[in-house]
Amino acid sequence: MVNRQRLIDNFINMVKVDSPSGNELEMATWLINYLKERNIEVKMDSAGDKIGGNCGNIVAYIKGESSENPICFAAHMDQVMPCNGVKPIIDGNIIKTDGTTTLGADDKGGIAVILEALECVLENKAPHRDIYLLFTVAEEIGLKGAKNLDTDILPCKDVIIFDAGGATGSITYKGPTQETIEVTFHGKKAHAGVEPEKGINAIVAASHAISNMRIGRLDEVTTTNIGRIEGGGATNVVTDKVTFTAEVRSHSTEKLEAEVAHMKKCCEDAANKMGATYEFKHENAYPRFELDKEGFVFKLSEEALRKAGVEPIPQITGGGSDANIIAGFGYRCAVLSLGMYEVHTVNEYANIDDMYNASTAVYHMMSI
């Protein structure tokens, strides 16, 4: 079955490869060589060209004994900075860094558990279904690789993504849609000590708008947040320009749209009150996704985890991932955990037992 040492070795080798978002070519080359050495068909799309990166998404195909219910396993190649020159340290059952970089368990841990399961299938000549692998770029900077995926090279519609933190066992089957917002208030400059009444303070206008917005957790499915506010300068000048950013997330598209409209109304009211003007820009960062818990992907994940000795835990997330984008293209997606912790920090670490269990589960998903 799963070779624990080989799983560790592959993971260690991968995290030593620098792969910041938009510069994943070295990691992609490592993967392409790895797969071609095993006579596996590999394709790269043109996502990199479209986003200003140096490589595209990778799709690999392994023909099985049965073309019924093919499955795709996915993870992303890029890593949150600081991520160059990773020095992995094995400390008992965990793998961590020297504290100067992120580790890259997010998401090279996902790649490692997928590759080890595939190794087991190939070396044991285990009967398996048609298998696809998808390794995306630029996930950490706005899901850009997934957004520019060439779906023509991925005909398989069932996708299991290994990119969730925590102990192996969680199956994320539902995620929200997110709207990103940028608001700029324009006031009028004046000397704050000599003739402040001739000015219109953009900071005050923005404050009025924000104070009337509903911020935080609004209900079980909707959240909002103000992320950044900037503008102004010397205290003796009435500020004439302020910009702030915000977001709305919801599992309900209708609630998201209503909250965006409410935020815009708050800005309109504040501008009218202060005699200011404003610009309200917003765009959808990603759509919501929801996987049928009675469908093939969810049931396969449950069964495989139990075979690996892990009790599956269905989860709803408030975060976004490649699953949101890929599901929006018509794919059925689940996001599974693999034993990565404190991701996006220099304290990030991977639990080897969790990764072993995740790889064992993938082996059972691949096999027939």
C-alpha cells in the first residue's frame, strides 16, 4: 500500500522547489518530468500567458481498466510567500521549516498524497478507473490559474481537490460566492485651521458610510468585512480623497446581491449628507459551489476515507478555493483535508500520519 518514506521524500523534494505564485515553472517542470518518467501523458494549458505567469496548469491522464466514473485529483502548485529557499525539518511526526519561510504543505502536501497513491496503483498494477490529475497555478493570488483553465483538456467532470487544512477526514461540499468592493470618496481640500468650512472631508464621508454598514457575520450564510482604508495626509488639510476596500461572502447569491446594494446605498447616503461624490466598484471574485452529498464524488470520498480508517466529516466552508471556479465551469467538486496546519505562516507544518491516511484514501478512490 502507501509507502510512508516515499511519501515523505517526494514531499520534501517538492517543498525545496521554489514556486511563488506566478513563477511555478520550476515546480511544473519537476512534476512533468516525474510523470513522463512513468509514461504518463501530460499537457499544459496557456493559463500562464493569460495571467502574466511563467507556466500554465498541468493536466495528466492515466488510462484505466474502466472508463466508467473517471475521477480527477487536483491541487495547486503555488505557495504563499515567503517561500523561496525552504528548509524542511522532520520533527517526529511533523514536517516544518526553520521558521523563515512557509512550508508549502499548502498545497504541495496535496500533490504529494496524490502522487504517492498513484505510485501504489502503478507498482501494484492495481485495477483502476480512468484517472486525471490537475495541478493549477496562481491559486493563492485570486484563483487565477483555475479561472483560466482550458477545460477542453479536462473532460472528466468529477474532481476531488486536496487543499483543506486540518486533520484528514473533512469533505468540504459547499462554499460561498464572494464579491470584492472598492469605494472611493471625493471631497474638497481646504485649510483645516483657517477655513475648514470650505472643505468636504472625505474621511468623514467614508466613516458615515462604513458606520451604517452591517459588518461581520450577518447570518448563518453571509459575512462582510472592511479590509483596508487609506487616504489623507497632513492634519492641517481637509482630506479630499479616501479609498476603502470591502467584501461580501454568502452561500446565497440573493443575499450577497442585497448586501452589496445596501453597502452602495450607505455610500450614496453618506455622499449626499456630506456633499461629496463617490465611486463604487465591485466584481465577483468567485461563484458559490455546492456538491450533492448523495452524488458520486461525495460518496466515493466517504467510502475511501473509511477504508483508510478515517471517519469522514462533511463541512461547509466560508472560504474560497479552486473548487468555486472549477464548479462554475460545470464540474462536481469536493475539497478534502490532508493534514496541513497554520498555513500561510512561517509556523506552517504537515502531519505525516494525516498525509499517509489521505494518500491511502486516494488509493482507494483510484482503485476499482
